[in-house]
Amino acid sequence: MRSVSIREANQNFSRLLKEVERGETVVITRQGKPVAQLSPRPANRLDDPEVRAAAERLRRHFDALPRDGFRVGTITEEDKYGDIEL
């Protein structure tokens, strides 16, 4: 991983993207402090730790919901088919 200033990143953005495509991670700094990170995107989104964590949080959320379904009341023929002639 290497660091570059905002000025250098702006002047050499295409070169930085090529480095990222090759697998490198580049940290962009302002006055020596990190403000952004360019990193390659995994081919499979589930290999991305952030996506995997979000999917796990979503799974836990749905696992916590009651499993008795959602009741909407009685469904009539008109609800199912609208105003078509049967």
C-alpha cells in the first residue's frame, strides 16, 4: 500500500487506477492525513468484507423476525384478478 497527496493523485489518476487494477491499494492524503483509499474490487462481491458483513447483518435481522408470516386478511377474487370476467 502506498500513499499519495491529493495533488499527485489528481495529476496521475489514470496511472493510479492502473496500479489499483493490478491489485495495489493507494491511500490519498491531504496534508499527510489519509482522506480516501483506492482499492481493487473483488470479482465476487461476497469476497468484499464490507459486503459480507452487511449480508450477515441482514441475515441476522431477518432471522430475528417472527416466522408466522404476514396476514393481510381475506383475499377476494376481485383482489386476485381485478375486474376481468370469470
